[in-house]
Amino acid sequence: MRKFCWAIWMMSAAALCGCGSSTHDASEPGPVDKGFYHDALIENRQRIAGEDRRVEPLYESPFVAMGIALNVVFVAPVGNFFVYISHDNAAYAAKKMADTTSADKRVEGTLRLVDFEFARRGIYLKGYAYEARDTEDFTVRAAGLRALNRCRAQGYTWLFLQALNDDQPLVRLEAADALGNIPDASAVALLEVHLGDAEPDADVRIASAEALRNFPTSEVKHALIDELEDHDFAVAWQARQSLELMTGQDFRYDPRAWLNYLASHGT
């Protein structure tokens, strides 16, 4: 069951917490297309804002507005009816979350409870933080971190940093992803450590490279450039994506070209 939960977390990461963002690569080394780059910046702003706040107007066209209206009138009532007859509601999720006899039920309850908008703020954050901090089962800790991440909960950097040194890679992965969505400059040094070969799990290294995209300092850019020729291509790819988002440039996997660009721009 825990292996199943692990697989579900990995597959749903992009939808629920926004990992895996990227910019469109340039056709030639140099500046990224201005339109694509603008879209990438907006996407990153939206990702940091979270699912409960929009950084651009929702009703961008009559077709979008019509689709939302159809959802409210036809789709949402069907979903609400299903929730009613199946008892798949917030109270049931909270009951599972509190079931100390089963780690799997606690995970299921936590991840389901955070689906409800009202449960992504206020007192609920303390409950997720407790799951992430004070439970022995690593899957429960990971679920608590995932919930705080979806809530874009501010003020928990210390908890994410603590979890980034957990002995379980799934917990470290959730912590790195949370730091990518809830940026805090105090996390940069530890993210750089977990970006490098000192971190044994490739997924954690990738998440760390992605989290560093929000800190366009010279030090961070150089740390990412150091990974462009990494033996794990996925790490190199994400380092390149983060550099693109920081600079609006794309010099592929050529560290010298990137360093020349930074030197010419005084960084």
C-alpha cells in the first residue's frame, strides 16, 4: 500500500504542487522567445501563489467564462452529489487523518482533506505541520509536507529545512518541492547542498535545482551551471531550466557559454 501511495504522489506532483515547470527552449543559443519567457514568468508567479489565488484574471475570454459557467451549473452539482452519497467529505477525511492505528489511512485522510479549500488555511495548517513533524511513519510525514505545500503555508521554512535532512528520500523530496513553491532565501544554502552529489537521491537533487530558480543570485547561478554536465541528465536538464527562468537566456549545456554570459552582465 505504501508503494502505491508513493507512486500516486510522484504522478500527481505536477497537478497538486506544481513541480516540473519549464520554459520553452530557444531555437538558437541566446535569448528565449519573449512571449514564451513572459508566459514562463507568469506560470512561476502563479505556482508560488498557489491554487487559491490567481495572479491574472480568470475570465480571459468569453469561452473561458462559458466553460466555468457550465462547470458551475452542470458538473459541480454532480460532483457534490457523489460526495454526499459516498460520504467522501472533509469530516470523513479528518477522521481518517486522526486514525493513529493506520499510517495509510492517515496519509489518505491528509491528502484528501487538503482538497477542500477551507482546509488549506487557518487551524488546519497546524494539523498538517504536526503530521510532518511529530510522526514516526515517513509516509505520514511526507503527506503533511505535501499538504503544507498545497496550502502554500508561510512560516514553515524551518520545518521544510528540517525535513530536507530526513533519512527518507520521499520526505526530502516533499521538503525540497515545498521550498520551491514557498521560497525563502534562508533555504538557499541547504538547497545547494542537496543539489550536489552529496544528495544520494536524484529526485531530491532535481527538486532542489528547481527550487533554486527563485533565487537569481550569482552564487546560485554558478551552482546550477556546475550541474549542467552532471552524470544524471535529469539534474542537468532542470539546472538548465532554472537558469533559463532566471536569465531569459538559453545556452544549452555549455558551462563556458553560461559563464561568459554572466561575466558580460556582471554576475
